[in-house]
Amino acid sequence: TKMKISSITITNFKGIGNVTLSPDHINVFLGKNGSGKSAALSAITFILTGKVNPEFIKSGEEVLSVSMEFEDGTVIERSRSIKDGTVTRCNGKKNIRKKCECVLKRKAWDRCRDL
């Protein structure tokens, strides 16, 4: 069953301190140069793939994180720290990456493919 993404929260990612996005069916990122459009898209790529450049951790911070919540309440969170690398959690529980990616595929990728 496909699930709608209800929110994406981005913390300490490039120039973004903390922001929560509430996506709709079709989304457009508009803004001036340097306002965070590319950073937001890179953060979404990180939550979906688990891949991120450690240099994307906001200057002065040690950890960046991105979480995606679905309409059924499922929450996937990925964080990247200078010290510990990437950690993936499903509903608050540290999880093996492969299992989390299966959840994401079922919930998000299928929906993206259908657009």
C-alpha cells in the first residue's frame, strides 16, 4: 500500500538550521539563490538513499538529521555525525539500513514512480 508523506524535517543540513516541509501532491521549490532549495533536495535524497557528504553538516554543528513521516505515523530518520557516520532509525528504533530501505521503497519510491 502506498502511503502519503505527511512531513519531512531537516536539521543542521548545509545552511538549514531546522525546517519542516509538509509536501502536497505536486511541490515546487522557489526562492532566491542561497535560500536552501538545493539543500532541501539534497536532504530528501539523503533520507531516501542514506548517502550524504559529511561536509553537509551545518557549520558549527556535529550532527545533521532528516526525518520523513508518513500518514500512517511511520517515521524514518537518518542522521549523520562527524564521529559516528550515518545512523538509520525506523519509528525511533535503530534499524538495519536494508530493512529501512524496504520500508521507504514500499512507502515513498512507489509513490514517486507513479507521478
